[in-house]
Amino acid sequence: MKTIAIISRKGGAGKTTLAVHLAVAATIDGLSTAIIDLDPQASAAGWGDSRTLDAPAVVSAQAARLPKVLEAAASNGADIVFIDTAPHSETAALAAIRAADLILIPCRPAILDLRAISDSIDLVKLANKTVTVVLNAVPPRGSSASEAIEAIATYGVAVAPIQVGQRAAFVHSLTAGQTAQEYEPSGRAAEEIEQLYKWICKQVNI
């Protein structure tokens, strides 16, 4: 079983959006998939409750219970698990980091977001792990993405080669208990998630 942690100490970075979209991509790919929601706001769990489909499985849990929940997921045959973390909880973020095969930090290409990722990067380094930043909600025009990549380089961490755009399909689909792949299968949002998912599979040898 592979475990992907999605962390950010900043709220509004797109952790839940990324977690549920990647989990659905894995489900579409035929993998037994689960989302573990460590955020007390339980946004991912709420999304799971609003779905008409059973997969992916969504479990709300406390950080202290994460090892047991992961153990249960593995024993139930999960192939891949995505952990959605709370923005202001160092405990939840560290628990997810320690359990993960791959750690992603979603980050919008805006100055406040770019400054805020340093806290998340410090946590990852504290656990002696490596991390990849995923540029999220990238505007369709302008140079903000390339400027963000330059800024992130100063932290000495990698940036995923796939960027996720600022697209209405992400918002509309989640409201309906879906993801962009289900809401608008041939749209750009679905295509970007599919490319990011394929990249993740290569990183964790799926």
C-alpha cells in the first residue's frame, strides 16, 4: 500500500481538492483507494458523505489514530491512501509526513502562499523526509507560475512538473459531490489531474 500525504500549514491551499481528485483518479485507474481526513473541519469526509458512489472510501480520523487507520486500510486491501491534513495542526501534519511514501505541498502562485510553505517544508525536514510542491490554482495567463517556481527553488525543494490550473470545474464538481473527472471528463481540469496522478504513480512505483 502506498501512502500520499498532502500537507500545508496554510489554509486555502487546495489540500482537500487535490486529495479527493487524486483519490478519484486512482479509483478510476482500478485501484482500491482511501482518503484519510485528519482535518477537524472534515471537508473531505463531508464530500464523501455527499457522493452517490461508494469509492473512494473516506475516513475521518484523529492524528493519534493514523497508524491504526492505515493498518486497517492495508488489511482491507487498499492499494493507495491519500491523507488530507489540517492547516494549523503541526501534530496532524507530522503524523502524515512520517507515514507517507510521498509528501505533497499544494501552493498557489501568490506571494503570501509562497512565504507560508516554509513552515511546511521545515516540518518535512524535521522528519528527515523529502517533499514536492504542487502549484495549484494557477491562473490561465501571466507569469505567476514561472515566478513561483523560481521562488520555491530558494527553499531547495522540488516542484512537480504538472501544474493544476484555476478552473471552475474544480469548484462546481465538489459542490455536487463529484470531481472534475466525473463532472467534466474531457475538460482541462480532468486532464491536469490525470497527468498529476500518473506522475505520482511513477514516484511511488505503482
